[in-house]
Amino acid sequence: VARAVLRGASAVAAGGATSCALVAGRVLCWGRGERGQRGVGRAEGSPEPAPVVSAEGPLERVVELALGVSFGCARDAAGTVWCWGDGSEGQLGAFPELGYRPWAAPVLRGAEALALGPRSACAREGVAWRCWGANGARQLLPSPARPLQEPRAAPDFAGAAVLGLGARHSCASREGVLRCRGASRSGALGLGSRRRSRVLAPVPLPGPVGLVALGPDFTCARLPEGPFCWGAGYASSPQPVPRAAMEGGGLEAPDAPL
């Protein structure tokens, strides 16, 4: 989409079949919208970018934007987290199953960062993280193994500088050490097996982790030595991404960001 309205965009996010951009503190979305994932107040898709609008008007002073599958969240300068779209597994941080307009997630006061997975979300306040949404594999909290309908404290993530959420697993980096838990189909936890873990288990990596990205059944992390990946399409333990693979994907080897 090349639209004049998107000129000057400071961030772009894609999730499912919907995309959003952050332009001058406002969120503009386009694509599918049958679950309210465009946040425009109605179940309607469109190729034209339109502002995400709450009951009080367009979201403003937004500083961070992220999308999951059929839902999105934005953090404004005051630390309020707004979510819209599919809330069938608690993704909106409130109780509506659908949010055609953004809802302010309850409990949160002064959020400083966001992390979104396909059907779950977390926000950091100071060193503490609160999470909500899908938790069937206990990837957010050890219990209960069901959706979290509102933000709940996730003490195991406390102090994590980097947090990544997948469909059924999560990874958190504290002081450069990456730990993962949840389901490990195809070895997504990087522990050398496909066994799930209810605790955050350290991933054997050769250096500190600066960035992590999670897919449905795989994980990649950026280290000073370069990117490492594991899970579906890789091995069940971390492997360096070959130079040829990075160059084929348009990345600069060996220390390119993911």
C-alpha cells in the first residue's frame, strides 16, 4: 500500500491479513476487518488506511503499536494500553469477545513496553510484566491453563528486557540469558527436545540475546555472533543461521538484526 496518508510513518505492524501504521501519533489500519481488527468501529475490511477510533475519538499520542492475529494493541504516551479486534481468548485485556473500537486494558497504569503474540499480549510497567489472552500451553502463567481475561502479573517475566510471545510458547531475556517455556512442538523451546516446559528454562546459546522473535513453532534470537534459530525448519536446539540464508533473505551477515 503506497498512500500519501502513510507518509512519515514511524512504525508499521502486520498481523494476519491486517496492517497498521503509526503516523504522527495516530494509528491507521487497512486490510480485513470482520473481527474488528481495523479498530474503525465496524466489521468492515478496506484497502484504504483509516484511523483507529475509540469512543472518545481517534487514538492520539500513540508511541508503540503491535498486532496479533485479528487483534491489535497500542500504547500511548500516558502509558495506557488500547486493544481492539478479536477478544475471544481475552486478547483485549477486558471481557468483550469483539472490540470494533479500542478498549483501554484495565489494571495497567503507566505501561512502558508491549509484547504481542498471535492471541496473547503483555505490557511492562517498570520491571514487572502483566499478561493476558491465550494461555492454553501455560506460556504466560503456569496456571490456569485457560485464557486470561484481564492483565495479570507474570512474576516469572519480571526484570526481562526482551519478551517474545508465540502461539503456544514464550521466551524472556534477563541480563542477556534467554529462557523459554510452553509447548515445544518441533523443538520451539530450544532445549534439544519436543517436551513442553512449565518453567522458564535457559536456552543454550553462546552469547547474550539482544532480540528475540517467535513464530508458531520456531524461535530466532539475535546475538553478537549473529542470528540463531531453532524449532520448525531448524533443529530442536539453537543453530546459527547460515550466511547464505541471511543473504537470500536480504539480511546483512553476520550481525544483521532479525
